[in-house]
Amino acid sequence: MSNPGSPAQPARPLPRVILCLALGGVLAYAGLSKLGDPHAFARQIAQYRLLPAQASQALAVTLPWLELVCGLALALGLWVRPAALVSAALMAVFAAAVVSALARGLDISCGCFGTESAARAGLPTLVLEAGCFGAAAAIVRLAGKEKAPALSS
């Protein structure tokens, strides 16, 4: 219930809610799937041959948490615009890594959903990343159109 005389919180538009839940779910699942075995995930990152070993190891520890935090923020409607901006940046970097691997003829697992997923880095991975990037961009745009709540004294 809102206090009498205070402005009511506007309802969030349904398309934004659906996009936040979908993208948030994908990111949270991706993050959770990698948390259990950071060493194996570091090996997946190293297969891309883009980073030194220590950077791959550091990324294997931090990336799952970043994905999980962004996913939960989106799904719970907290810090939506910043979470969507970070998500869009992640998808762009992931897509660039896959394109780089494909251009160099590497036949590797994408690492999208941890070591349990046998998905190869390829066109289906790029389609997933493009869809997630599009969802994140739409969320940024929709969240940017909302007015911030007025501060009351």
C-alpha cells in the first residue's frame, strides 16, 4: 500500500518485464552453471586463445558472478538499466570472441553454460548472443523512457 498523498509507483510495461525475466533467467543460469568448476571454465576460456592463462583464470572466477548478479538484477527489477548495459557489453564481447575463434578455424565449446554444455562455438551461439544483445538493448531503451520517481521532502 502506498501512503496517502504520495505518488504511486507506475507499473512497469509488460514487454520490459518479459524481456527482463527472459534475459535475467539466461544470465543467471549461465552464471550458476559455471560457478561449480572454475578450473574447467578457465580451460574453456583458454581454448579461445585470446587471453594469457592468468587472465583466463581470473575471468573464470569473476565472470560467473557478474552474469549471476546481472541476471538477478534484471529478473528482480533492480538496477535494470545498468544491468542491461553490462549485459549488452558482455554479449558483444562474447560474440567477438566467437567470431574470432571461427575466423581462426578453432573448433571449441562455447562455454556459454559451463562445462556440462557440449555446445560448440558457432552460428547457434552467435544467434543466442545476438538475441540476448537485442533484449538487453531493448531493456535499456525501455528503462530509459521511464521517469525517475520524484523525491519528496
